[in-house]
Amino acid sequence: MYLGIDLGTSEIKAMLVDGDNKAVASSAVKQSISRPYPLWSEQSPENWWQASCDALDQLRAAAPAAFAAVRAIGISGQMHGAVLLDARHRVLRPAILWNDSRSFAECVELETLVPESRQITGNLAMPGFTAPKLLWLQKHEPAVFRSISKVLLPKDYLVYRLTGELVSDMSDAAGTLWLDVARRDWSERMLEATGLGREQMPVLIEGRDVAGQLKDDLVRQWGFSGKVLVAGGAGDNAAAAVGVGAVAPGSALVSLGSSGVIFVSNDHFSPNPAQAMHAFCHALPQRWCQMSVTLAATTSLSWATRLTGHSSEAAFARLAEDAVIETAPIFLPYLNGERTPHNNAQASGMFFGLSSNTDAAAIAYSVMEGVAFSLADGYAALGAAGTRVSQAVFVGGGARSRFWGSLVASSCGFALQRPVGGDLGAAFGAARLARMAATGEAAEVVCRSLPGDELIVPSAVLAARLKPRYERYKRLYLATNDNALQQPRAGLADF
């Protein structure tokens, strides 16, 4: 039996998976985010640990015999967060998260300090990444910065609490801007630019490698029947790819969760930093990936649900199916800035085309369409790097809506396959990494595709209706966001 834990932004999920690759039981514990100032986004690492313990207690209660038989644990988690430890490995301050945008000025500074940073890391410096956060801390919280002994990523903090080991896997480390992604090793040049050294970084391993053994007191506390290994794990999207079998070159997934991601697996390093495409290591050896990211996917729908006074997000989303497309407003989903392709931490969301006839159905539709358009923007950035997708696995909370899937498929131009159990892809993938760590089995044996629920194919009729709206969507960004000042600006008459 294998255990996967996914440290998400909004909840921590845990899943038991048996030797036949079948999910036996799962649990989830909600998480909250602290936003003490504009652009800030933080969480307590201690809260992560307590929530993880609660999730495991729930699993143990639900399936005690299966839980006791666990041989290995894998962890996946939200990427880019900065967990800072002192010399006694105590947490110095709340973790700064991936969707925190306070360090946008430090991104410019970092690329000035290291002109070759894009070649080293394969990525633009973005506020969500870890390295600019440390430059910000150096300026604004110098006492904290001077006390840093280790910098960990969120899921690596859980690995530390489970094993006492300070390690990180390649897929998560690639999102720090400290990794030479092609070489799969820390970059001395990037570390030096942020006032840090290799000694303050965790040891690098592959996601399927053994990070350590579960502490004896935890083995006794949870009632495991023998020693339990802990795998290196993976960043959330790489783990989701492992979970749904998107590990072969050219295989892809679309994750419609808090953020929206198009993830494509490769056997080589292929960056396109000019359009804010991410080029990271995959969770498996000698494999890389390309990703486009939009920062507020289901987050946008959750926000609109609250804004309109609806209590059920799913019911609000269903209203969109009855909206009149041509008269619905255009929505820019930049509630937390945007990554691909704009890399604009200060990009702002908007509705354009509101009228006294705009109802809740039109708002729901506009939000879902705007997120689909942001994914289409991301796919265009992947295409500029030579990547083409014909079919992708469709996961995340937003994948529960076939209508939303149709908007995404028709906007991007490729089919989406909804797998059974796809909403727990990252936790399932973490369990698969745990299995490989324990057994030494090959990825081709363990990382098989999940059974399909249905295939959502692009609709030529819907694509034709969406095309003029997508063009208007792109012009709105140019007309309303500051980083487009050097480009031809549209006027209101153009809309």
C-alpha cells in the first residue's frame, strides 16, 4: 500500500493506493491563506503539518487495515513557496506563497544582476518564484534573512517533518530560479545573486528516489506495521502528470484548479522564457516539461460565485450553459496578476461590456470563457516553442464541468480526456512516486494512464463563435495593462 499527500493552496489531500494502482481511500483538509497586505499571500508551515496529520488520521479511520500496510509515502505540493528555517531548523516566518506578488521589482533586479539568468534557469524571473522572494526579504526583513540556515519548498517542509531530512526533488527545485534546469543542479551564479550559497539549499534528488525513512515515533503514532520510506516527491503539476500517466514525451495534461496549467512532457529541455512559458524538470530522471500558467482559474469562478451571492459554485457554473454568448461581457481573469504569456504581476481583472441586462448566467459564462482564453494564450506560448498538442488529460476541480471543458477545448483546439478520479491526480501521482521509490519499478510500469471518463473534442461551431471574442479579449489586455505601453494601444472604438 502506498500513501500520497498533496499540499495544495486551498486544501491538503491524502490518498491510499494499492499495488494494483487503485485508489482505496482519500481525505482532504481545507487550508486558509493570509493576505495581510496588498500583493501578499502567506500560510503557516505548522498549519500544513497539522492539516497533514489530520488528513492521515482521517485515512486511518476510514481504512485502518490498508493504512497500516503502507510501505512508502510520496508528497506533492504547491510550488515556489519560501519556507525559511534557522540554524535549529525552526520556521522563521510564515511561508511566502506562489501567488504572492510583492517581489515584482526584485525580478527586474535579479535579471540585471544575472543577465544570463534566462539561459541558466530557462524561465523569466517572476514574483511567484522563490529567488525574488529572498531578495525582497534581504531588503525588507534583514534580521530574518541573516538567520536563514535553510530554504525549503512547501512539500519539502513536510518531508522534513516526516523524516528529518532536508531534500528537494528536481521538479519542485526547477521553480525556484536557483536551478540550472538543463544540468539538474543548483546554480552557484543564481544563488550568489540572492546572497545565498549551496549550503543553504536542500540536497537534490529525483522524485522517485528515497528521501529518507519515516521517523520511528511517527511510525508508532500512526500504527504502521513496519518501516516506511518517504520519496522525493514532486511539484503539484509534475505529480499530477505522473498520476494521470503524462510522462512520455509529447503527452500532456490541462489542470483547471486554483491556477490553470497546460503541462507537456518532454525528453529534452526546451524553454521559451520570452513568453513566460515555464521550462522545468519533470519528476522523473532525464525528463523535462513545459508549462503555461494562468494564476486565477477556478479562483476566478470562486470569486464570482461569492460576488453574486451564490452559495454553490457548481450551481453558479451551471448557469453559464444558458447564457447568450454574443452579449456576455468579456472577462480578463487577472485577479492575481498573470504569468503566461504576459508575466505581469500588476495585471488586473476586468469585465468589459456590462449592461443593465447582464445577469448571473452571463457573469458565470464570462468568467469561464475568460479562463479558457487565458489557457489559449498559454498554448500559443507553448506553440512558439514548437510544441503541439492533439489531446490532453483534463484534471482539477474545473474539470468536473463538461461545459467548461468544451470552452477550453474549442479555444485551444485540442481534445481533453477526463479521467476517472482526475481531481486527485497530484496525490495519486505522489503515491506512484512512493511506489517507485519502494519497489524500483520503471515509470512505464507504474505510470499508466487512468481509465477515461469521456473525451471532450473541440467544437468547430463553438470555436467560430468564440474567435471574435478571443480577439477582443487580447486587445483588452493591450489597452488596459501597464506592461503593454510600448505596443500599439487600442481605443474603446476598437471593441
